[in-house]
Amino acid sequence: MAEIDLENVLLNLVKPMAEDPQSITVKTLPSLNDNEILLVVYAKSEDVARLIGRQGSMASALRQLMNIPARIQHKRITVKFESY
């Protein structure tokens, strides 16, 4: 089975929501847990606020969406948002 590029999947989900799509990057960071994939979205602070949403509603929806391809790989996914 082909490996799914989770960074690219998440990037394609968040770019349309950002005011400055070119400033967004997604990186996979190492995790202490072998069954976990840690993805970090880096964006400008106003875009991070937009991506997290009110009471974290948008972030929660993005995490649920990203769980689908992660489950195919039998892994848990963690999505974090960082501003620069």
C-alpha cells in the first residue's frame, strides 16, 4: 500500500483557510511514541488564530479529518499549530 503524504494532505486542507497561504508550512516532527505522527502547522499568528477557530472548533475538525489517513497507517496523529 502506498505511503500517504500526510504533510501534503494537511497543507492542502489549511491553505484555503489562510489569509496568506504562501506563508504556511507543515512539518512532521519526531515523536516519542512510534505509533504517533506529529504534524506542526507553522503560520502567521492571525492565520493560526483562524485555523484554530472559536473554542478550537476548526482545529478539532482538522484533527478529525487527519485521523482518517492516519488510521490507514495504523497510527495516531497529533496536529499542533505554531505561529512565527
